[in-house]
Amino acid sequence: MTCGAMTRNGTACICKRLYENGRCKYHGGLSTGPKTDEGKRRASLNWLTRKIFAK
């Protein structure tokens, strides 16, 4: 089995190392974002820091 997701070239992804959802690490891997309140707070602080230093 292969991933089957479409790449930027318009061809199918040929990665064979799949997760339970049937996709590879590039097309739907493990992370779905922070779940706990502490993780969400840290993620929002990272975004804020980038916005301040990007100017």
C-alpha cells in the first residue's frame, strides 16, 4: 500500500510507511495540535513571539 495523496506535481504520493489513518507523515501524520490548556497557551505564545519579531 502507498499513501495515495496527491503531491504538488499532481502525481500520487508513493510513500509506503503509513500511519493508522492510511497517510504518510507528509500527508496527514500524527500531530493534530495541542490538546491541553497548557499546550494551547504555549502555542499561542509562540505565535505572538513570531508576530512581534517579524516586524
